[in-house]
Amino acid sequence: MSNPTRTIVAIGGGGFQMPPDDGRIDEFLLSTARARSGRERPRIAFIPTAAADDDWAVARFYGTYARHADSSHLALFWRTIEDVDSYLLDQDLVFIAGGNTVNMLAIWRQHGVDRALVAALEAGVVMSGMSAGGTCWFEGFTTDSFGPTLRPVRDGLGVLEGSFVPHYHGEPQRRPIFHGLVAAGTLPPGYGVDDGAALVFHDGQLAEVVTTSPDRGAWHVDVVDGEARERRLDARQLSG
């Protein structure tokens, strides 16, 4: 029996939690979960830790997915699920909220969610998330978790190599600070991803980039002759 494919969909921003919410990213995730499970109503879990288990985010999740999937969420501020490992292994897709990445990772490590997520990924559960929910899978990233000025962090889960910066052209600091950090070697080379775009990884390798419109995309940033250089990645526009 072959090993299951390890799939991660790292979204720069968008979907039900923030604009541009035109439904295309969420429909893409639903179709991915259906393909993984073979069920018309796949099992999809939401982890809103980065948003401090915000009621609005949870309500938006159910409003988007409950009609199409068996939906549930894992709360950690008022935790009701004891066996997190079994809960995550029982899902077809997990969506991780955006918000405070550093706080999210710290809370996960206290509850063992970081380990349980990696185990579920290895078992074939599709992992997805936007902003913090995409960032967390990489070795390094920039974050506003410590205040309004972006700071580098090299404390991600490290499942995916390199670094990840969401909201790449949507927030003025993101692109220039990322370039400077990569050029200095503070962060490893990696990806800048716009709102409305996502990277799809299979078994640790970038398989494709999907986007909601031609003016949104993803870039790989590396160092050439001591300077940061970016290369736009080919993308598939999602139909709407």
C-alpha cells in the first residue's frame, strides 16, 4: 500500500476570513477535500487559535462550509476536545486561521497540536490555512505578532523548507522587509504570496500556484550576487 500524499495549501490571504472573498479559494479547498475523501460531504475542521478562537471567524467558517461539509472546529482557549490526535486524524481537510502566528505556535506546543497536525498530515489529511495558517508550515517568516513593525522569526514547524510571507503586495512593509531579510541571510529564501493566491505542496514540493485573478500571484525570493531577487511563479487562475 502506497503512502498517502502529504498536501499543504498555504494561502497568502483571502477565503472566508478576509477579502478577497469571492468563494473561489474555499471552493478549491472543498474540491480538494472531496478528492481526498471520495465523499461529497468531506470532514473539514477549523483551527482558530491565531484569531484567539474569535467567534466571528468561527461563525464565518460554519457559514461557508457547513452547507457542503461535515464541519467542526478545535477551540483551545475553551477546549472541549480531549483527544486532539484522533480528532485531526478523522478529518479530510484542516483549515488554520490567520492571526497571531507566534501566539498560535506557542499555544499549539503546550496542547500538543503541533505534533498532532504533523501526524495528521503524514496520514494524508490535507492541511490548509491563510496568513498564519500558511506561514506556520515553513522554517521562517515575518510577523507582526510583536507589534506593527514586521520582525523575522525562524521558529515555524519546518515541514516545508524556506520562508513564507503572506499579504505580499497587500501590506507595504511585507515585500521590502522580506527582501532585506533574505539578502542578509536572516531568513532563508522563500515565497511571497498575495492575498487571493495560494501555494499547493505535495510531499514537500511545490506542485502549483492557484490564484483568484491575474493581478494576484506568488513570487520566489532568493539571493543572487548578494542581493534579493524575486521570480514570479506561473499560476493557474481558479474559475468562478
